[in-house]
Amino acid sequence: MDKKYDIVLLGATGFTGKLIAEYLVKSRKNENFSLALAGRNKEALASLVSSLHDKDITIEICDITSETSLDELTSKSKIVMNAAGPFTYWGKNVVDSCIQTKAHYLDITGEPSFVSDVYLTYHEKAVEAGVCIINCCGFDSIPADLTSWFTAKSLPHDQPMILDGFVRTNAQFSGGTLNTAIEMLYREAKKSSVKLKIRKHPDTPRPKVRLHYNKDIHAWALPMPVVDPHIVKRSIYKMPLEFGYATAYRQFFVRSSFWKLLKTIVPVLIALFLARFAWFRKYMKKKFPPGTGPSESRRKDSKFEFTCIGKSGGKKVTTVMSGGDPGYTETSKMFSEACFTLLHKIRTEKHKSGVCTPAEALGQEIIDRLIKQGIKIEQTQH
């Protein structure tokens, strides 16, 4: 089916959306694709396009609460990049429309309940439609999924395997991201999340997931209630040839000292408690409105390091992915390069269908692209 646009970016006028739009436009020097920026505010879109200095970019007005408006947009789109969160509220509308009009879909959600819900609701429908749906194509969960996959490939697959992910970062967050996190904490506090149960082989290790001092990385490790383990565990389940037959995954946030760890834990616990109150959620939206975020200078000073340590059959492999500001600068890069990878696979008729993980759908090509764009990926075998 011929489509008017190769790529449509939905939610282009948000803080992260603008950075993604900038990356896409800069990439047009080396990548061949038609592009439209979509959202509900015509003036904001026009202002953004004017700042990008690319006369070939088209504006599309779209109301994601309207099925008709969404279908009109997705019917013109080969790939829809969705940066309009919180995804739990309207993300399923976009996914549903993409499947109906046979448009491929990527997003940068970090919401576990949304990710599980999309897989349970749409996987079979996407397979039937020949459409590829990929959640979590930003810092959630490209580093976790790809370093785990890259590590597992170098380990024995005939033995039980343990993969541990460790995150270090000094980054700050945008208003939209903070409010999405608060809403997510609120929903989790109400125990309203949708959980996807994945069958495990009886030989799969069951290591404890707890706060501990990790001797491999010489730092304190705190379990992370984030989306990454959901994605990696689904990759493990769906890719046994790459991950082995009995593989466990854990993920931790890392701090060099116990005091620094406490400074991280306490605000999270307070936010978890307060998130159940409407006045707190309202205050956070006023204090950190969507569209605001860390300055360019602050982002330049931000960095991340994601370490995956895998152990199987007496062998140990360590993979480290590192780069700049994870939540915005590198997320824009990861999201865009994931889209370019998918576009290439579509053009060569090598894309997968269904609700896929980044590792499952994008594989080695996205790793090669990220390395070319300055993200470091290094592996050590012990």
C-alpha cells in the first residue's frame, strides 16, 4: 500500500518531540524519507517547522481522542513515531488506528501497564495485519534490551543464564516525563496495572532481586520498578535461540555510596506515597508543566552508562553502553535510529510483524547505527 509519508512524528511539539524533530531533520542529509509533524496545535506546529528550516516538512493536524482524525493520519503514514504521552491515556487509540490502516508504529513509552496491555490486546492483530509495533524505543528500553541481547549471544545457551542490568546516570527530567512518572506511580499504587505473565523454563534461575552491594561493579544496587525488565523478559521469551532456554533478568539503579543511594530512595518513596493524592498530582503539573525540561547546557553535562553482566556455564560477559543525556538527547537519537532501521527493513521486506521488542525487531542493525552516531558499546569476556 502506497503511503504519502514515510515517517509521521506524533506529539512533535512537546519537549522531547521537538528534540526528535530536530534529529529527524538533521538526518535527512543522509537518510531518504518523507516527513510530517503531527499534533493538535497548528500554531505550535507551524512555529516548530519554521525553526527547523526545512521546507519539505509537512504539518498534519490530528486529535488523538478522535478515531476519525487518527485514521486519516495513519492512513497516510508508513511509520508513526508516537511521542505523545502519557501513553496509558491515548496510546492504545494510536496503536489501534495503525493496525486498522496498516501503518507501523514505534513509541518512547516507559509505562509498564501500557506495554503489557498493548502486547496482550494487539499482538495477534498486528501479526494478521502485517504491522510491526515496537514500544520503548528510547532510553526505556533500548539500552537494557540491546545490551542484554548482545551479552546473551556471547554466552553458552545450553546452561541456565543470569543477566543483570545496572544503570548509572546524572540526568534530569522534563515536565511531561515527571508528570507521566507521577501518574504511573498513582496507577501502580491503585494496583490497576496490567501484568503479562511469561512462562519460564523449570531450569530458569530465580536470583533474589534486592538492595545489595555488588562486587562486580563496586557500587550499591537498587532494584528498579521500571519498564525495562518487562521488555527484556519478553525478548528472552520470544528469542530463545539468542537468549538461551533458561534465562533470568534483573535490573538495578546504581550509586557509588550508600548515602547517595538514600538520597535517591527517599524522594521516590515520598513521591510514591503522595502520588495517590489528587492535589499532589495537580501541583506537579503546575510546577513542572509539559513542554518544559532541562536546558541544553544541562543536557550536555548529563550522561548515562548501562552495564549488563551475564553469567552462564562458568563464563562471564560484560557489555557496557554509554552516551550523553539519556532522557532527551540520546532518546531522540535512539528513537530516530530505531525508526530508520525499521524503515530500511520495511523497504527490503525484512520487517517482523506483531508487537515486538526493540531487540526482536531491530537486532544488530540498530546497534551498528547507534555506534555510528556516537553511542559506545563495549564488551568484555571473562
